Amino acid sequence: MSNLKNQVQLIGNVGNTPETKNFESGKKVCSFSLATNEFYHKDGEKVQQTDWHNLVAWGKQAELIENYVEKGKEIAVRGKLTSRSYETQTGEKRYVTEILVNEILFLGNKEITD
């Protein structure tokens, strides 16, 4: 039951080209957004609701994302929800909620190249 604590699973489309940073220590981090869509009917019409999620991956997951993920690609991720805050240059405090990616699965059609 302890494995169920703070676990997030999402399937969606990558919203932007993943941004990768390499540190002097050799560590790599990759951040990107993911859009998930939900559909429902309201007054007889089908309505789409899109939610945007900020994702962050480190190490091997970051390397996979850097090499194989691009804007629009459908992926599934499993990770945990994290929150952090930081201060802008003007002294304003900002809060960020992100999903720390532990696993990634590539979905959708494979491209065939000659």
C-alpha cells in the first residue's frame, strides 16, 4: 500500500519541445508540458477540456525524453506530484506544481523512415 502514496499517471500529448539542461556534475534534467484531454457532454454537445501539466525528468528518463520526445507526441508517464516555490528577480514569490517523471511509455504511431 505504501507504493500508492503520491503517485500520478497521465496519458497525453507533449505541449512543447522538451528543454534539457546539463550540469557540470554530469546530471541532466528535462522539463516540458503535457496536455491531457477529457470529454463530456453539455446541452447535447461534446465538450473538450484540456488540462496542462508541468513535467520534470532527471537522469535516464531525461535522456530518453531528450532523444525521443517532441512536441505533439503522445506519451504515458508515471511519477509523483511535487511542489516548490522560488523568488523572481523582482522579489515576487512564485509557486510551481510539477510531476517528477519516474517512468515513460511512448504511445501513438511509429514513424517509418527509409
